[in-house]
Amino acid sequence: MPIEAADYGVLAEERNGNLTLFHRTTGEVLVFAPDHDVDHLEVLEGCPEYTLYRIPSAPDVTAWVETMAGQWLAAVHG
């Protein structure tokens, strides 16, 4: 694995076991998604499919929170 797992914490855990991770120093966001193929993510360099991914639209914690808040507001306010 091309990352040091201890350097990351968990931002979110899905029911299917997918994890959204953040780097404790840089704020980089990664997704561990062994459960299914996802279109909005790109495989982290050096990793096989169904493991670690980057979120191009939310590369760090700030962007991830803003994206999630926007999705929540859209769902609530339709």
C-alpha cells in the first residue's frame, strides 16, 4: 500500500464498509472502497481497483465537507 495507514483517520464510514479517510497532517482525502466500483473516484496510484481512491472534486477535508454539505442541502431543499 502506498500510504502509511497510521497517518490517516476516518471521516465517514458507510454501511457497506467503505471508508472516507483524511490525512492527519495534510488534510488529503482518500476513500477505501473494496465493496463496489464507483464512477466519481480515481484509483490511487500504485493501488489496484477496489482499494484506495482519490476524490477529484474533493481532494481535501475542506472541499469534502463543502461537497457533502451541498449534497445534503440539495437533498433537503430539493
